[in-house]
Amino acid sequence: MPYLVLVTAVVVLGTFIVPVLLSCRQASSGAQGAFVSHGHVAPGVIQNSSIAYAIGLTTLAPLLAWGITGEFWPAIIYVAFVGLGLSLIYVLRRPVLQFLGDALIHDRSTTVHEFIARCHGNDPRVRAVAAALTLFAVSGLILCQMLGIEIMLEPLLSGSSSLTELFIAAVFMVVATCTFSSGHTGIMHAAQLQLGLLYFGLFGATACLLYLQVSELGTTPARGTFAIALIAIVCAVIHFRRRARYADTNLIRFNWAVYGTAFREHEPVTLRLLSRFQKILNALVGVLAVTLIVLATVVAALELYIEGAPTVELASVQDSSSVSTMTLISLILLPLFHPIVDIVNWQRLAAFAKIRDWECFKEGQWIAAYKGFCAAYAVEVPLVALLICLFGTVAGLTLAAPIVGDVSQAFIVRLAAQENSVAIAVLSFLLLVLIATAVSTMGSLISAGLFTIRFDIVPMFWPEPTSVLRRAAEEVQATRLVLAVGFVIGFGTLTAFHLASVAFESAFVRARFLGLMFGFSSAQLPFAPLVLVPLFGGASGFGTVTPAWALAVLFVGGAIAIGITTVGVVVGYESSLPWAVPGCLGSATLLFVIASLLYRRTAAGQ
């Protein structure tokens, strides 16, 4: 099946490169224009790119595996708490938007690291340490993306680990090159188009899989009937919330009229063709969505009519789960606290804050657009996560025999072994989902890493321009320095991928993959008390600590996260990896509480 993987990769990378190339034609206007947004980025583009990032391969792979094995509790916990975590972005919108607006006006950093530094003494060392932890997390999550897609694709690439590594390295270099050349604006347009491909692949794969299961199995087990009924409901909610608009069809470049409506100039043919492609993609995804809703409803109704209402034994499901208690705790803490400290979310929020003063927004329209963005983000990501798990549940009906190794990989192998067009269609759609999620997430993470380097690392070694005339020339040199540092980090990530691929060639299982995601993501969790308490405290100054204590919180929490992750990767003791999330967050929070009490006692004594 190498040709199928190659064709799918060409389609995905083609739809990723085209918006990037069109965005490259826009002239950048300083650091904010290159690394936040340049020109007019529609709210729908920011929303779709954020959703595409959140539905990354690190989310897709475990959810698919849990669905196949019937382990519903981990998926239910993740779906519930990722919705709550994303809701915090709206709950805490006022102080966050106030900080971002002030930073944009004064041309300062809009990163979460700058927010932490300004809340706790405005020490540049705090910002630098926080930025270093973020770069560790970003590099590690990119590594997880590459390892995850390697697990899925290796059986289809003739079982050759070398060929698979070469393929993934080529995909990474294409994505990195596009990100370096286009900036954040191009990545948002490219990622939101990947979301349309993701929906197209997910709806198509699920519809074909339902047909395949019904035609081969006849009577569906109780959990399969329950999953099919939920598929119809979830797909209907997504489709009608979206109003059949899965990709924003606004042109990459357009101007705003004085009266608040968008009008298009004499745009190049390529831009009009891209807009037409997005409209066609929306129509195709809409057709697949309606087909899936009807098919799932009919199948579930027939099963209910023939077999009666299914009974789902929740207790037996819980007892059969192989997920450890510490993993379940991590599945609560990580999705709850990570979104509000995630650098990608702060970069997207800065892009949203930058369009606030556009003339196209009348009184209250920007606030309505922001509420719509937050609502879609907090609702749609859990729904898609649930749909992926339900897809896995239906897929698991074909894997009755005991599975040795990764169940997701085994499902792909059995699909490839079937000599019928429906199985090939399921595999093609699934490959589209896998590669699209990996590409969009890697692009967002690379862009966020460059964003961090430019605003939090480079200023420590690059003096501010002494005159306005020299600002443009020095900004060009600073951007080149950012790209050079990004290239070094990218090369290091590729090297780590090769070493990890060799080390885990015969022992890389789902528990270790999930543990790696916990370990690398937890590197940003020390930010949680330093961010959340000032956000809830507002202008009262509650929850402020000295720079020394802030550094201590970051050092202790980061050391625990990096230490546990390193031990788990080097020694191969994957059962320790889930401890990174509660260990890091708990130690950072405890130290922050102690620092806050001492700070308040000292202030009261003065």
C-alpha cells in the first residue's frame, strides 16, 4: 500500500502548501505581523485552525485505541475535561484580552511567558525560563506526532522502518519550510483547510466502516449498536452547528469596506480557485455528513427493532480497563489546565485580539465573534474526540482475536489485508485523517515555537533598535536569527525522532505513547498557578509572588516534568510517565501557595 500513503500525503501537503504560498506574497509588517498575524484574518480561520490543532494525533491515537478495545472511561474523562479546560479561555477572557490588547498596542510580547513575568515582578529571567520550558514541550509534542504517525504507517510502507522514517522526515521538513516562509497567518489558513480534510476523512471513513460492519457481521453487539446511535447524534450536532461550513471560504487577502462588509479586489486567479476549492470541499463534507447521519440512524433503528434496547454494563467496562489510576488522574488534570497555558492558544488569541479594531466590526460584533470562537472551540473539540472513539468502537468489532502490539496498527493491517473496495475506502479516508491531523498540528507547534523564540528568547541577546530608521533592518536580522534557532531545534527534533524510533522499534506501545504525551505536555503545567491565580485575582494583585519565587516554581515543576520524561524515555519505564502531570502540577502549585502566603505576610508586615 505505499502508493496509497504517497497519494494521500501529496493531497494533504498540496492543500497545506497552496495557502502558505499565497500567504507568502503578503509583505510582513514587523514581528507582530510575521509571528501573530498580518493583514485581515477572518475569525472563522482562527477558529478552524485552533480546532484542527487541538484534534492532534496525540489525541486521535489514544482515543482510537480506547474505542477499539472498548475502554470507554478514559475517553469519557478526557472528553469531559477537555471541554471544561477550553471553556476557561472564555471564562477568563477579560484579563487575557486586556493584556493582549495592551501588548499589541505597545508592540510587546503577547506570549504566556510575558504574562507570567509581568504578573510576578517583570523579571526577564522568569520569561526566559518559561520560554525554555515551552520550547521543550513544543519539541517533544512534535516528536510525539512523528512517532504516532510512524506506528500507523509502517505496516503500509512495506513494514520498513527506514522508509517510514524517511517519509515522516520529508513531511516534517515540508511543514517546517512552509512555516518558516509564511509566518503564523499562512499556517492558520493552511491548518483550517486541514480541518476540512479531517472532517471529510472522518465522516467518509465512518460511513464506509458502518457499511462494511453491517454487511459482514449482520447482528451488531450491544456496544456497537450504542456507538452507532451516538455517531448519528454527534455527527448531526457537528453538521448543524457548522451549517455545512467546514472550511472558511474567505479569500486569503481581502479588504474591508467602510460600511463593515467585505469586498474583494481584483484577486489573482489562484486565490479565486482556492476559494472555489473550499466551497467544493464544504459541499462534499456536507454530503458525507448527511449520508453518515442517515446511515447510522437506519442501522441503529434496525438493530433496536430486531434486538431491542442494548444494555451497557458500565461496571464491567470499568473493570476491564487497562488504564492505570494515575493515567486517569492525568487525563483529568492535563486537559483541564493545559489549554489556558498552551502557547498555541495564546498565539491564536493574540491574532484574534489584533482584529478587534477593524472597521468591519460594528458595536458588539467582535465580542459576538469571540464568544462564537470560544463556544465552537469548547464544544467541537470534545465532540470530534468522542466521534473518533466511537469510530474506534465500531472498528473494534472486527478485531475479535487477541491482538499483540498496538491495536490501532492491527486495525490498519487488517483493513489493508481485505481485498475489497470498501475496506480500501475506509483505509484511504483514515489515512487522510491521520496525515491531516499530524501536518496541521506540527505546523501550529512549529509556528508557536518561532513565536516564543522571537518574543522571549531573542530579546535577551538582541538589543532594541536605537532609532525608527534602523528598526526595519534590525527586524530582518532578528527574523533570520529566529529561523536559524528554529532550524537547529528542528534538526535536534529530527535526530531525537530517529533515536526514539530505533529504541522503540519493537517495544513502542500505546502506554508509552500516551506517557510521552503526558511528559512533554506537563512541561508547561508549572505555568498554571502563575497564570490562573492572577487571572482570577484580576486587578487586585492577588496571587502575585516575587520573581525569585516564580523562578523556583518554574524550576521545580519543570525539573520534575523533564526528569520523569527523560527517565521514562531513556530507561524505558513507561509506567512512570503518567506521574509527570500530577507531580509537576502538584509541586508547582504547592510551592506557589507557600510563596503567596510568605509574600502576603511580608507585605502585611511592611
